Amino acid sequence: MSRTGHRGYRRNRQRIRDQDVCHICGQWIDIELGPRDPMAWEADHIVPIHLGGSNLGELAPSHRSCNQGRNRRVVQPPVPHARKW
């Protein structure tokens, strides 16, 4: 079975499905976009699998491009800005 086919992973993913802010860049995620769109919603492992994270570990929402762009690095959460852009 694939990592994403595990029941526990799917359950964790469903729990964060209603969150629409990318934990990497802090920008809004359009959940209506198709799965191949670079700005689409994607579940990201907080601690990457290769660094000892579990497939059943904590997940956070991210843009597809942000998740793939961070590659194998652990990302610090974005600092909220006081200024409204």
C-alpha cells in the first residue's frame, strides 16, 4: 500500500482539509484548484519522512509548489506581518 493510501494518513489529511492558509508561505490556498495546479492545496508532513517523521504524524496545509519547493528541508513557520500589504 502507498503512503497516501493508509487509513490514518487519510484521516489526518481530512482533519486539515478545511484549513486554507499555507504553513510555508502564509498565503491563502484556493481549495477549488485541481490537484495538478502549482497553487493547489496539498497536505505536508511537518517532520519529513526521511528525517524520521511518521506518515501518521502531524500534517499541515500547503501549496503544491511550496511543498515541492521546500524539498527535504524543515521549514520555520512564516512570521506574521503587522503591515497589511
